[in-house]
Amino acid sequence: MVRMGLWRSNAVRHLTYKVRFLGLVALAIAGMWPMAAQAATAPSLGTAAGFAVLGASTVTCTGPSSVIVGDVGVSPGTSITGFQTPCTGTLAAAAVAAQAQSDALLAYNDLVGATCPAANNLTGTDLGTLTLKPGVYGFDSSAQLTGTLTLSGAGVYIFQIVSTITTGTNSSVVMASGAVCGNVFWQVGSSATLGTGTAFEGNILANTSVTLVSGTQLNGRAIALTGAVTMDTNMVSACAAGTGHGNGKEKCNQGVGNGPEGCDPGNSNQGNPANSNDELGGTPGHPGRQGGNGK
């Protein structure tokens, strides 16, 4: 009788484990159990990949100085003001900018069409409180970044924002554990405004406009599909599509140097460009070609 009781007890225990396991599988399939973020696919930027700044109506640059590493263009508008003084950058021909706008629109539509899991809907959550893995994340209205957002892990990050994105003063996006700016995409249904002193990462594709307030640094692209890109004393550096700045040097915009990651940031002086060999007012060098060899 004792043996029979033990056998029944073990059988019940095993059956309970099986039921629990099957229940967890069912929950995972139904999307009710936390699972790894679905792999996101980076859209092709086409010829827009060559641009750091691309506006539709106008591109305006003011302030003591701004450095743009990558092409600057506007289409179908024709107004670009502030180049080459006080801002420096390579101005693209009208036809090149027009094709880039066409390619950027295709990329924007691809981003809109990406599937965002219900668990990744961040509506009402400040991005500054989060550490995120690769995947697709959504906001049903506006998005806010106050503080530091950490993107951790190699892969593609897509942010689908129905309305606007705004960053607070001195906010930042930090790349960690293999995350690179070329794989980060911000699809903004209206306008993006990066606040004073923001250090931002990724490709901004805004349906209307992009505004970079004084002191903002953007490691990626500012693309406005129907409106203006407005800058004031900024550093914008286009990272290679799908990678960081050559060799994964996301924080390096000089290409070569004697500092960390192959840069020479030691004597950067944004407040006095005359005493700086990089950043605002310096010589930015080559951002690194696609493929990550940084040459």
C-alpha cells in the first residue's frame, strides 16, 4: 500500500509538471508570457544613407558653429541657409537630394509596416528610464526622453512614434553590448525635437520636421520628409548604414587620432572652436565606410 501511494504521488507530481509546462507554452504562443523581442529588420536607406541632414522644405543652420559629417540636402525645397558659415558640411545637388527623399520615404513606410508586439507598446513611458534590447517598440501618441535611454545588444532597434518625440535637456541615448547607431531607427509621425545638450543616436525619419536645439549632438541622420531641418550649434555625424562609425566606434567622429576608439577627443573644446581639433569647429575626419573597417 505504501509503494502504491508513492507511485500515485509521483504520477500526480509528474502530471502537474506537464500541465504547468504546457500552460507556459500556451501563454508564450498567445503572447502573454515575456519572451525575447522579435527580431527587427533594418530598412534600406538607399541613397539617403549618404546624408547626415536631409530636409524637404528648408535646411537652416544658426549659432556660432555646427559640423555636419555627411551630405546636406533639401528637396523639393531649395533653401539651405547657414552653409558654409557658420556651419560646415557637404551640400548635395538637387537631383541627388530628390532621389534621397524618395528612398527615405520608402524606408519610412517600411518602418511603419514593422510589427510591434503588444508587450513593446511603451505609450506613456518615459524612454529615459529604460534599458532596451533589439526589437520594435511603439508609441500610440508622443514619446519623451528625459535622462538616459540605454540600447543594449547587437541587432536592429525600431521606434514607431505616431506623433512627436521630444528630449529633455542633457538627455542621451547610450549604446551598449554591440548596439550601433546605424541599426537604430526613429520613425516619427510628426516632428522630432532634440533638446539642449542632448546626445542622440540613430536615424530620425520624421514625417514633418526635425529640430536640433543648441548643443545637441546626433550620431545618425536627421531626415524630414515634408518639412524643415533646423539646427543651432550642433554636431551631426552620419554613421554607416547598419553599422557604427567604422570598427564599431560609435563615439568616434574623427576617424583617426590618439585617443580612445581611435579618436582624439582629449582637446575638444566646443565652447571655443579655435582650441579644438574635433567636434564643433574642428576637423571631423571620415566617419567610416559601411562594412566597419573605419578606413
